[in-house]
Amino acid sequence: MTHRRDRTLVARGLARVEGEGAMYVLVTDGRVAEVRLDIYEPPRFFEAFLRGRAFTEPPDITARVCGICPVAYQTSACRAIEDACGAELDGPLADLRRLLYCGEWIGSHALHIYMLHAPDFLGYPGIVEMAAEHREVVERGLALRSAGNAIMELLGGRSIHPVNVRVGGFYRAPSRGELAPLARQLRGALPLALDTVRWVAGFDFPDFTCPHELLALADPGRYPIERGTVATSGGLAFAAAEFEQHVVEEQVPHSTALHARLTGNGLDASGRYLTGPLARYTLNSGSLPPLAAHAAAEAGLGPECRNPFRSIIVRAVEIVCAIEEALRLIEDYRPPARPAVAVTARAATGYGVSEAPRGVLYHRYEIHADGTIASARIVPPTSQNQRAIEDDLRRFVADRLDFDDERLTGACEQAIRNYDPCISCATHFLDLRIDRR
Amino acid sequence: MTVPQASCRRAVVIGVGNEFRRDDAAGPAVVAVLARQVPAGVTLAVNDGEPARMIEAWAGLPLAIVVDAVRAEPAVPGRLHRLVLDHPAIGVGGPVSSHGLGLDDAVGLGRALDRMPGRLIVHAVEAGDLGQGAGLTPAVAAVIDTLAAAVLRDLRSQRSA
């Protein structure tokens, strides 16, 4: 234990987050003076790279932003371009898009729960050490991830950076017969997903509440995944086209990623808000399909969840939801007459949102009449969450100043992992530093 | 990914990297060169180095060859390294992967779960630039064919072994 009243802690090369980052904490005279999540992003490379490219290219190009959530990028891009061009997917094509996205949720959440987050709760430095003592558990995680990847491979052509997605739908739609083995694998994965909820619900969670405005999509009658309008816990509701009227991105000195701020009547002047599993669940728990809703109740989740440490339970419930949804979509599937609807370029601006595993992902494209991209805007979930994460960490550290530097650094890293920050998406290559002066 | 019949699979070549992160694309570039040259029974794969994907790609095979860009300090862009783990029982030392969860995690997890290949060969090239952008730096681009040839040699020597 330290009794120093002034100190600086730095965590460089945050472990077990997607990408790289750093956290800096300054403690002066026994009080937390500053907390920064430092993110170094070469400025918006992808947005600049898209200018002048054909309107059909963003789904393939933006999928490369992230190896964990390429379908989110493809979907938000497709939706924005289809919006600009006046096209809309319906029936089986819309269902296939949701099914593909379910695959990404299953794979991404299984990766985060088992490989990145659970070792924190069980006291292991990482997945390798956890696997040595909990082999069956890790095998279960890999089987779930494999089920998610199987959906991505069948519908997307491959599990990383899928190649079968196009503006207007797909290059090729599967037959019912092709989906049958997938359904068998998913039926086998469902009990594993339910076991996962029970397993993580038994972890010890610190008491901690995030008070921020929560922002998620709403999709009447069902849990939001691949589409929806934007809603917040304070009652804001707006369409994707109004996103930039409500979400303002700003430069901050310590980060090359932009920080987002939510504006609107009655909102906290700080503009802090949180998107991702906690927001999604809190705003949509009533729309979970039956098995997922039952699993959530059994795990002790009420209609709201505002403890970031318990987000691991929400992710587990969302795996159940995604498998349940995938099985329903496969059961109801009838191959479409054509694998994609025609999309014709026109001079227009389009907007698209979807629920990436880490939260709302917004795309906006301005398209010239010749079909080339005039401008692009991408707002990933992690850059939206940075202010809220920093504020949560400030309060988290303030309650743990009696920890020595090593223990406090470890606790902060775990706290950051609660948000599953995809620094690869928001930025690239982020480092934790705590100053006690 | 090129996938031969499961029964005759004997090796996998995994190019690890992201084509929009400059020299990180070295692994995929080598796989592209190998696309029409690999012997029968060899699977070609490109992925992001995430351990679960790596294990899935190499589990149960006699041979896995991983091609990856690495960071080194000080770096000599284009310098090549070859590491061999027979019946891998130790982690991968030396240069580290350019990815968050690295090859050492994949090897550690593969060992813990008994899902390692019989032999693991890692071809690593020191990167000059891992920033945002497409295209290899000249120093790394210049060794892609050399790397591909080295992978083919490993595949042939395994077949004749």
C-alpha cells in the first residue's frame, strides 16, 4: 500500500483490448486530478481513403477497419449507401443481413468474454493461464466463437473481412439446404451460450454505477442489431440522418481519435454518454427473445444494467439472443428471387446505423451523380464512449487510491476492458499511466 | 481460403496481417504469391492472428507455416527471421507479432488445449511502417518473393521428409 499523496500511474500497451492504447492517471495531493484515455489515431485514414472511390466499394474497404467487427462496418456502410440511393432490403435479404450480423455478435462476444475479460474475474493474467486450469471452459468459448464464425463463413464467404456482402444485399444467397448444417451447429451452441450466462453471473462484481446517458438503437418488436433508429435513456429519439445534429465530435489534445459529445435539451452539459451492451440492454431488455430474456432474469439482471463490470453478463445474454435469432431466421428462410436489389447511384447523402458488438456505428456518405464518394464520415462506438470511460475511471480510481501502483494499474486495466474498447476501430495503437504527485 | 479435402490436408500456410496497415500486409502478400504454387494438400489462409482463428487453422495438421510482419527495435525493414518449433513445447520468443493478441498467445493456447500442429514454422519480416495505408514499403516489398520461396522450400522438404 502506498501512502504517497501525489503519484502518476501509466499503463502503456493496454493488454487484452482490441488494438493498442494507453491510460494516464494523475493523482495530486491525494485526489484524482486527471484521467486520460490516450489514443493515437492517424487521422481518419479510412474516411479520406474513401473519397473518389465508387459507391459500391465502402462495404469492402471499411470492413478492413476491424478484424473483429467487419460485418458492422459493412452493414452501416450498406445501409448509408442504400439510403442515399433510395434502395431498401426486405424479406429474406433483410433477414440474411440480420443473420450474418448475429454471427459477428456471437464471435465477437465469445472472444471478449472468454479470451479478454473472464481472466480478470478469475485472477489469471490471460487466456493461456486460464486455459491451463479451465480447459473445458475455454473449449466452450472456442466452440461458441466457431459457431459465430460458421455463420460468417457461410453468408460472408469467410469469417474475417467477408467478401459476399454488397450494397443491396449479397453476391450469392444460400439455399435452405446449405443452412441446415449451420442450424445444427447453432442448436449445439445454444446450451453452451446458456451455460456461459450462468458461469459469468457467478463472478464477483464490484459495486459501481455509470450514471451517463445511454444511447442505443431501437427496432420495434425486436432486439436491435442490424438496423433501427437512435434512442437514449433520457428520451431523445432520432433517425440516423439526424445523428450529427445530436452527436458532436471534437478534437482533444491527448488523443488523435475524436471524442463524441451528445447534445440536446435536458442533457448533462458534459455530453458524456455510453453506447454498447449496457445501453442496448437497458433500452431494449423488453425486446429480448424468450430464451435470452429468461437467461437474463435467471442471471439476476433486472430491466436495466448500469454496472460496467456486469456487462460481461449482458454480452453472454446477447450471445443467447443472437443464436436464438439466428435459428429463427434460418427456420423461416426462403431463398430470395435474387441475391441483391438493384441500387443505382444518384447525387445524394445517405446515413446508416447498426449495433456493432461494442455499440452504435454510424456511417454517412455523400455521393456524386457519377457514383463516386464525395465525402465519408464514420463514428465508431469506442470514440463515442471515451468521455464516459474516462469519467467512470476517475470515480473508480478515486475509490481505490489506497491501492499500490501495480494493483491500481491492474484494476484500471480491468475497468477499461469492461467497455471492450475496440481501439483498432476508434484508433490505432493506444498505452496506462498513473501519476501520483 | 483454399481448402483441400480434409482427409488429405497436410499443411497450412497462414498469412497474418491487414492490407490497410502498410507492411502488416506482408503475410497476406506472401499468401497471394503462393496462391497458384502450393503443392496439393496445402491450405492457404489469411487472418488477423487472433489465437482462436490460428488454432482453428492449424489444429491437427503435421505442419503449419505462419508468415507475419513483426516489430523489432531497432528495426531493419525487410530483415527476415525463421523460427521452427518441432512438437511445439515452448512459446515463440524473438520478434513479436504486430498484433494485440500475438502468436505467443496462440501457441500458448494451442498447447494448453492440445491443438498444436506437429511442426510450426514462423517466417517473420521486420516491418518499416505499420501505420494506416495501403502498400508495402520498398524494403518489405522487395523480400516478398524471397519469403514465398522460403515457404515453398519448407513445404517441399516436409513432403519429402
